[in-house]
Amino acid sequence: MKKVIVLGSLNMDLSVSCDRFPKIGETILGQELVYYPGGKGANQAVAAAKMQVPTILLGKIGRDPFGEKIWTTLKDKQIDLSHIEIEEGMSTGTAVITRARGDNHIIVISGANEKTDEAYVDRKQEVISEAGILLGQLEIPISALCRAFKIAKQKNIPTLLNPAPFCQALKVLLPYTDYLTPNETEFNEIFKLFGQPKTFAEDLLYLEKKLGTKVIVTRGSKGAAYIDNNQVCEVPAIPVEVADTTGAGDTFNGILAVCLSQNMLLKHAVKWATLGASISVEKVGAQEGMPTLEEIKKRGQSVYL
């Protein structure tokens, strides 16, 4: 079975729930504060590992209680952490999440993630060469991602880029990206780098042709969309009771990477990734809400069969 290798961030998430988001300059009372491991890299690795596919996580943590907690939690989820490095003198990455009415706002402090650099990637060339797919995001230095994606392309390993959080510098990554998975906001920002937006369908078709990359747009409660035979294909999300949307995008990307690494057709891969993302929002916590392979199979039978 081919391996999924995730290169990305490891954070401790501090999640605050409240009735509504505060206005600028306003103080409101929250309801609950919860700590749990996160970071787009770690989250997507968890989503992949829950599909019972060998998953290796590449990245850095600090030597502190948050780093220790992340290590223990991810180890329990059967993720290969043997290539994680501890960055002395740096704190573990941290994300502050505010949740209200089923939605969220997120602020990320990079910490040790900033030190996941090209030199680190060069030390991991051998393990990257074992990948069935290489999955990356933008919470670590783009120079490191670019180096890793170049290595993957030299070895004919497919690459999947989740362009979050968006930054214009991602343009250097696109020539080495096989699959691009922006959400609607990120898609619009990426498109502006190449032209003036028109309709969603026209923009999606144009961007895919321009980049020579498969573009799959995640659309929240509307599901996902991609191009097949010059037509926009839409995959709807299933109706669920929303508790927390924090990990939906990471769930989508982790499951999509698994499906593609095992040579599943894109149309089927997007269906299963969308289903998994829909299920993930039913629980609080990015990693806690991620479904197992059995849960996806069970829900999939009633939705797609």
C-alpha cells in the first residue's frame, strides 16, 4: 500500500466557544476553552491515517508541553513521527480559534513551524521518495515546500497543495503541483493572480487550463467542485448537524490524498473526501471529528450507493 507523506505544520489549538464573534474593540464572555493538537499538517495526517493508509508526517515542534502533547496524541493515531524534529529555543506552533454559531475565526502563531526549511527537507529526501503522494500546505516556509515538491516531481511522485493560508508567493509552487485544493476564498485570490474573475465555472476552467493542474475547490456546505471533460462537476455535501467546521478542509485534503495515492479516479476521490469533510463537522475539534474508514464506508452506502 502506497504511503501518504504530509509536510506541514504542527500546532496546539486553543479553541474558545462563544455566542457570537466580538466586534472590533469589544469584550464578550466566552463559554468554553479547549486545548487540542492541530495544525494543517498534523490534521491532514490524522485524516489520512484514519483511512488505514501508512502516513508519515514531516515537520517541527518545540521542546515544550504543547510539543509533548502533540507528539503523544499523534503517536496514538498511528502516524509515523520518526522524521519530526524538535527545534530548540522555539515554541511549538499555536493556533487561537474562536467558534460561534457553527463557524470559526483562526489566528496562527508559527513558532517552530518557521524552522521547517530547505535544509530540513534535504535531510528527508529519502523518505519523500517513498511517497505515493506528497501533501503540503502554507503554514510552513514556501521555500521548503517548493524544495520538497521539486524532489517529488523529479521522482514522478504526485503532489497535492492545499493553498492555505493564501499568500501570493505560492505562485512559485504551482509549476510543481499536480492537485490544487483551494476553498472559495483562496480560489478567488489565486485567480486574481492571473486574470479578472467572471463566473465561477469560467474561472475554474480557465485556471485549470492556465496552470495545467487539477483544481478542486472546496465550497463549505455546498460541497466541492472540479473540472471533468471541460465541464464543472459539483459534489454536494451531505446534510449534517454542524458543531464545529474547524477541521473540515483538513479532513477533505487528507482523505483526498489517500484516495489519489491509491490510484482512485478523481471523481470518486472527491466524493469520498467531501463525504468525510461533511461528517467531520458533527463533532468539536479538528482531529476528533475526523471520521474513520468504517464511518465513511457506512455513511457512503446510504449516500452514494
